[in-house]
Amino acid sequence: MAEFTRKRDLKSIGIRDITRYVRHRQNGEASPNTILKEPATLSGIFRDYLTEEMILSNPVLAVKKLKLRRIRP
């Protein structure tokens, strides 16, 4: 995530940054399960900052959630 935020303030991270990060992870070698968990973790971090009133919104909530395709034997 560091390459997408470039040591910016948490308040300046937006929907576009989160979307670019998820797409980057999809095109990389990350497993689908990891790609599902990372936005959830980021959302939790933003939620905590919202609770502390350090930010005004959670940009992860506006990003479309990915669906994990299950392959059944």
C-alpha cells in the first residue's frame, strides 16, 4: 500500500487510491483470498480513525467488493 499512498496523510487517501491498490494486487501474485482480506483490514483501520474523528469518511466502503469464485470438486 505504501507505493500508492507515498507517505501521504491518511485524510488524503481516497477511493481512487484504494481501487488502484486492489487492481494492482489482482494483477500481481496475490491470492484471491488475500485480495479479499486486505480491503477489509483497511476498512477496519479507517473505521477506527472515524471513531476517533480523525477523518471524515471511509473510502474503502465506496469501492466495489470483490467476489471469490468457489471451485467445487
